[in-house]
Amino acid sequence: MITCIIIDDEKPAREFLEKLINQYFGTKLIVLGAVESVSQGVELINKLHPELIFLDIEMKGEDGFQLFKYFDNVFFDIIFTTAHKNYAIDAIKHSAIDYLLKPINFVDLNDAIKRLERKQTASTNQQRISALLENLNTDSTQFNKIALPTSTGYELEKISNIIYCEGMDNYSKIITLQGREITVTKTLKYLEETLPNTVFFRIHKSTLVNLNYISSYSRVDGYSVTMTTGVKLDVSVRKSEQLVSFIYKNRSI
């Protein structure tokens, strides 16, 4: 059984979620308490040490993100709940933390619980919280860090450190500026949709590159780009003209 508490300033929302959990997921989750503010949530967390927090984002007084300033070590998992799909949700996605859009329904809650059952270690959870807070503190929608799912958990990496990504069936390999290779359990299509499209471009069915690290483009013996690290990558014929146009359009990057 996973112990949990609910923090939401709207009483009907707290009661509905608790009823949904008790009625359909009583064999998996046990609700230890439901409170209306971050301060009450902190008190309950310190007292009961739950494994999971259902945390509303937009509340009167302190918003949900303020919860983390009270804990040096985030020893619990988080599922955010919100009625608003906005920038904050994009930051949550990049940090690989779960969320539910209100009104919460059985299907979405069931999926979230299944993902929770594959939860990572507390140290990895702390890293994801740190990445979330860093992303939320940026002054634009270009996030600083991305949480990359691997076979053992998550790797937190600065987006600006990613030189290029290679697709390998249902997995992908990410090459960083420091020469690290990170194998992630996601497709290249997932990375293409997650990384900022103003910086990353798909030059081939199996290659996604960071434009900032292209040092040259060649039409000799086919199409290719050379990265600042000296690595040469093929560009598909179909993508070549689009790449030139894309580089020109974003030449100030």
C-alpha cells in the first residue's frame, strides 16, 4: 500500500479525489489525510511521512511549488493536480514529474498510479524536484534542464549540453558536450517533441542535432554536417534543403 496525502485549497476537489481513491484504488493507495494549504501539508508530511503527495498548484497563499522550500530532502513522490494547463505544466513535463488535470477521472488517475508503481529512488526524486524548480525559475519557456529516463532511473542534463541524439528503435542515445553518452528509454520522436524546436532539428530519421554545435554543412559526396566536436553526421536528401532554411532562419541562435 502506498500512503498518500492530498493538499488542495478547494474542499470539493479534496473530497472528490479522496472518494475516487477509496472507491477504485483502495488496494493500492491509502489516504492518510487531506488539507487545504501548504503549511498544513508540511505539518502532516512531517508527522505521517507519506510516500506520495497529491499537490494542487494554484492555491490561496502559498502555491504548491512552495512546498519544496520546507524540505532539504524530498523523500516523497509528487503528483500535481491543476485545472490549468500552462507554462508550469510544461516545466513539470521536462522534469519528468507527474500531474493530473482537473477534473480528475478514473483513467488518468489509474495511469498515474501505474507510473508511480515504477517510481524511482528518493535521490532521483530529489534531482527531478531540483530540475523542476530550476525550470520554473527561468524567465522564458526555454527550460534549463531535462529529465532523461534511463533503464535505472533518470539522468538530469542541461539542454544546452546536448550536442545531438541518435535513435535506436525504442531507445535513443544522447551525446553531450562533455563526451558523455546517455542511453534513454524513449524514442527519437519523443526527444524531438520534448526538446526546444528552435534549437534542435531532425536532420535524418535517426539523428536530431543541436544547431548551436554545427560547425559546417557540406554537399560533397552527399549531404552532411560536421559538429564542433569533429563528428560528421549524415543529412537526408529530404531534410537538406529544410536544414539550410532552418539554419538561415535561426542564424542568430
